[in-house]
Amino acid sequence: MRSAPAFAASEAEFGSSARGDADALSDRDFLIVDDDLRVLRERSAALQAEGFSVASYTFHKLEHLSRVGALFVQHLRLEADVLVDRDGRLGRLLASFRPKSSYSAEISDNGALARLIARIPPGPVAEMWAADVLYVTTRNFGVLSLAERGRYVFAYDAILDALREEGFLDRGAVANLRQLRFMKSLYRGDATGSHGVVGLKVQSALAGLPHGHFPRVSSVVPAASVLSAPGPAESGSAYLLLRDLEKRLIAARLVGCFPELDDGLVKLGRWIRNPRAYANLAAGLAPEFRARLAALQDRHLLSRAG
């Protein structure tokens, strides 16, 4: 009988479960840090099987995030409940972290991610994908913009309240944006929605957001045009490139293609399910994946013409 995987060198709960404000929509966020990739893989799999959403890092990667002022480290510093820290290395890293004074570059990158929903393929799955991306980018915008004002807030509802206090949002916008959290949970739970309903909620949410950082509307375009559109610049973030590929996979299914018949695209589908672990890997192959999807569409059109 195989023994249970070893604990990572450092482990911590963070997010709503550590803050004590978890509800039915909350993820169970768990951090593991170790220099041994095998330990990280095995411990991550064990925790995911228990229902945790696992953030898995080598110390080298987490130390890099600390050096560049990533607010994820500030999130851990303020709210993580450290359960294991064998050499005290995580504790020292968190204690020494200092946020940057400006996050303008990160806010700009987040705007590029938000613009992915400016053009989406038709149907309820694409609408729910757009709601999920809008939830992520609204949360990111709040965390980054509030940090520039010396406020470090990480719970979604609290972020919306703080953005209203700082003059970014009005009361109506906050009410609409709160609904995104529920739609995000439906999308990540593979629930289906009604055509048009979620799309209207996305439009209402966009109307209340700062237009300099978010698209004014989310337009529905033919799925084929999503597949043929140029991708984001390769200099964009790994997460941006992965979410763009996710939109293209949705479009491919709508035009009658079957990505599950392509081994590479099956792999991409698995990576999309776990962006924390695979965003960098998928981003490096983004041009290849876009070409595979376009070729899949071309073969489909040829078969129909024949």
C-alpha cells in the first residue's frame, strides 16, 4: 500500500477559510512550498482530492514574487494561517515582504485581460466564461488599486465596498458586481446557464466599472471569428494567454469541431482546469495551440464542403 505523500516544507491555509468568512461559494485555498517538485506534485494531488484549491510554489518562485512586490505575498503575509514551516523559511519571507508604491503596470496588464471579454462567441458557456474573467479582473483591479492607496483588501465583497468608499464605484455598480461571484462559482463547477441571462448580467456589471480599465460592452461575435482573430501579444501574461486559449476552445466546440480528438488540445483542456500550475507552460505553447484550433476549424469546414 502506497504511503501518503509527505508534507511540503511549508504549508498554509489562506483566503476565506483563514479569515473565517468562508461561505458556500468559497474556495478552500491552501499554499504549499517546497524545493522538491515531486513533493509538490504529490502533496498537491492529495490536497486537491480533499477539495482544496492548491497554490503550489517552489521557494525560488515565491521568493521571486516577493522581490517583484507581488500582492499575493502581501495576502499571505496578512492573512495566511501557517500550519507547517519546518525551517522557518516561509515565515522569514513573509515577514520581510514590502509592497510596491505603484502597481500601474499590473493594473495595465489586468486591463488587457479584461479586454478579452470585449468579443466573445455566442452561447451560455461563453457568457459564463466572460462572467468568470470579469470577476477575476474586477477583483484584481480592486486589490491593485486599493494597494496604491495603502489599503490591502483581499475578500471580494470587501474589495467592492472599499472601491465604493474610494470613489471607483457607485452603489448600483457594487450590487451588480456582487453577482459575478455566484456566476464564477457556477462556471468553475461546470454548471450550465440560460442563453442571454448571464450575458445581460455581464453587461450590467461592465456599465459600472471604470471604462479606462474595462471594455464598455461585451459583444457577441461569430465563433469562427474568435478562432481566426489574432491572439494577445506573446509578451502578455501567462494567465492572459491561457484565458484567451480557453475562449478559443469554447468557440471551437460551437462551430462543430471536436478538440477532444486532438491529443494536444486535450492536454490544454486539463491545463485550463488548473491555471495556477500550468499557465506558464500553456503560454509557452500558445501559438501552437492557436494554430491547432485554427487547423481543426479548417478541417471541419473542408469536411462539410465535401
